[in-house]
Amino acid sequence: MRKRILYLLSLGHMVTDINQGLLPIFLSVYKDQYGLSYAAAGMVVFLSNISSSVIQPLFGYWSDRHQLRWLLPAGCLVAGLGMAAAGYAADYFLLVATVFISGLGVAAYHPEASKSAHYISGPMQASSMSIFSVGGNLGFGLGPIIATFILGHGGLRASWMVLIPTAITVGLLGYTLPLLGKTMAGGRHTVTAPGGSSRLKPGQATLAAITLLVLVVIMRSWLQSGLTYYIPFYYLNYLQGNEDFASSMLSIFLIAGAVGTLVGGRLADYWGAKRMIIGSMIVLVPLVIAFPYVQGFWVAILLAASGFALVSTFAPAIVLAQNILYQHVGMASGLMMGFAIGTGGLGTFILGGIADAWGVPFTIQLMAIIPAIGAILACFLPDLRPRPSSQEIIVAAPKEAPAAAGQPVEQE
């Protein structure tokens, strides 16, 4: 039953994030129809990023203080309604408003869903979180495909089609809420540091650890955004490749990332999230350096390896954050899935300035510094993971009373 609920949460994750994947394609059509400048179009993306990502910790904080399982169907519904309404926006300001509202639905769903996945995961936390996380990867990947289908079957006015999967998923989530509450109430898992030492106590140590982890995830997000945008530029403009080749290379990168999400979660349960993050960052350094020196078949191999290694730390980072902030699991989820990834998009802007000044090949090689910095920072992270020990800390799922949310019960 827990697996079924976990798969449903992953489905909700996918359907919710499809709306974010729709935006780039829809926005290109709006730009032509309304004659928007690149700055005006960029403002839509910026505000969408603010509402869907940066404010997620606020929803997480609210979720930690109250029982808000209703945010699961509500967040998915608002995300779909907002993007469906965007297709009917009569002017630029209505477009901004509908996209912003859709982002709020995305922001509401993620922390609550991630917290729910955490409490029903059992001891295989990272593996369970990877199942939940891969739904978001698939949603982003399916978004452009669905947007192209919608535009080919009625244009922007056919945006109502997005409500079909939304309505089905919202119905399933709403129907499952009572069962989810019972399952969460019975969920518990142990988390210890190697050697049986106690987990971090709230205070300066916790603040330092979560700050370091946020910086590591920002580094990963910078690299992922940089590779996603600048690898196609490199193969189109410098290697004189065609658009189909560049598109297929990007697809390989994203698909390998989805596979890496699942495998990375399983590996982190055995090696620990800290080791997984450090290993991934170290592997990425030579992979990124090699990009300008390979061609042909080796391009696909290199991109697949990079996507796999880069995204494999997605679930382990979330689990580690939840174990560091074990009294604020929802806020930890929002920090990892929203704030860190959202603010990490700033790296694309910085890399763009470097590319304008020194060229794309130099920028790609410079990106190798990013995982190197991430690996150094990750060395100072605490190593918290589920494992038997003489001193265990039992983390019980939140009871119905808000005050009991996320409170640990210690056992000798």
C-alpha cells in the first residue's frame, strides 16, 4: 500500500511539473502573437520561477506547523488551472497573472508531497524519494511534447486539454487522502550517523549543515542549467550540427538524468547521501572538461554519463536535508526542491555573460569548476543515514495534532 501511495505521489509530481514544462513552448507562441520583447518574455519566466520555486520553503514551513494534506490535490489543481487559463489570456498582464498562479500550485504541491513520501518511505529513504522525484523529471520532459500536441490541435485555445490529466490525478489524490493519513501515522524510520552518534541538534550546527547543502544543490543546479542551455549552442554554432542532432543530444542528457534519479537513490541507501553527492561531483569534473574534445558517438556517451551523474544526487540531497532538519521536514523539502534549485538558475545568467565575453567553448570548460566547488563543500556535510546502531533515533510520522509534526522519539 505504501508503494501504491508513493507511485501516486510521483504521478502527482509528474502532472504538476508538466505545467512548468509547457511554459517555454507556450511562451514562444505568445512572444510572436503579442510581439513581446525578450525582456518581457524573460520576466514571465522569472515570475514563474519565483512563485513555483523560491517560495516553496514558505509552504513547507506552513506544512510543518499544520496538517495540510489537502495541498496535494489543491496544488495540482491550481497548477493545471493556471496554465489552462494562460492559453486564454487576452493581454500580457493576464498572462503573467495566470502563470504566477500556476506556479503557486506547483510550490504548494512539492513540500507536502515530499514530506508525505519521507514519512511513508521506511528505511530505504533515498530509494523511495527517487521514485517520487523521477515523476518531476518525467513531467519536465513531457511538458514540451504535450505543449506541441496542444498547439497542433487548436493552438493556445486548446490549453484546456491540460485539465484532463489534472482532473484525473486530483481525483485520485483526493480519494487517497484518508488512507495517506493513516499510512503516515504508522510510518517510522531510524536515522543515525556512522558509529551510532546522535543526529545534529537544532542550532548552529544544523544551520551550517543545511546552508552547506543548499550551496551544494545550487552548484548542481548551475551546472545542470548550464549544460542544458549551452551544450545545444555549442553543437549548433561551433560544430555546425543540425537542430535535430542538438535536440536528440539534449534528450539523451535528460533521459539519463531520470535514470540517474532512480539509481542514485538506491546507491545512496547503501553508501550514504554524503558519499553519493561527493562521488557524483568528482566524476563530473573530467566529464565536463572533456566536452569540447569529443565528437560523434562519444558525444552521446558523454552526455548520458553527465546527466546520470548530475541528477543522481537529486533524491539523496532531499533526504539528507530532511534528516538535518528532522523537525521541519516540509521546509527542508521546500529548500531543496524549490529555493536551492530556483536560485541556482541565476547561474545561467552569469554563464551567459561569460559566454558573450569569451565564447561558449571556454564557458563549458569553466563549468568544470562548479562540481569541484560542490565536492569540496560536500566534504563538510554530516553523514546521516538509516542504519542499525546501538543508539537509534526513531523519527515517527506526524500525528494529527500539529504540535507532534516531525517530533523525534529517542530510544536507548
